[in-house]
Amino acid sequence: QVHLVESGGGVVQSGGSLRLSCTVSGTWITIYRMAWYRQTPGKFRDLIASIDTSGRPNYIDPVKERFTITRDNDKRTIYLQMNNLKPDDMATYFCNAPDESWSWGPGTQVTVSS
């Protein structure tokens, strides 16, 4: 069974940076497209960044030029470097494989104070 554990969230001032990590257990991630999602209370969980098996990233417009998704297959970990954080980025962040049916991890909370 695949388990996902996100970490690295916290409280940061507007304009600050955080680096999120997501460690996967139960499988190697080499063959999977991976992604970061975020969710705020009462809203759907949105995919914000993905990275394919070749390392090519894709981002939604609101985070382009500010967020960077990377992967370390040997460590079974994906990362999300978040720079110039804004209050609108405040959410719980999750990782998963968009093309698979893995259970969700607990997420990691990001709070941005203005």
C-alpha cells in the first residue's frame, strides 16, 4: 500500500519562502507523474504543479515563476520550493500521483501572514 507524507509547511510572512517535501513509501515513484495540490476549507483540492517522469514541470498560472517542483526518485520524494508567498497561497498542501488512485496523506499547512 502506498503512503504519502507531506512536510515543511509553517507560518511565513508575505514574500517569504518555504520548501515542502513529500515522501512516498510502498512504491518507487520513478514511473509516476507526481503533483502538488492545495486545498482551503470549503473548496476543492486543486492541482497546482506536476512533474512528469522526465522531470518536466507544469504549473498553474498563479504559481508560475514563484513555485518550483522537483523530484528525487532515489529518495522517493518530491519537493515544492515556494518563493514570494502571498496570502492567497495559504492552504493545506498535498502531494499525489494524478494518474493513480493512491490515498491522500495528511497534508501540510501553509500560513501566510500579510
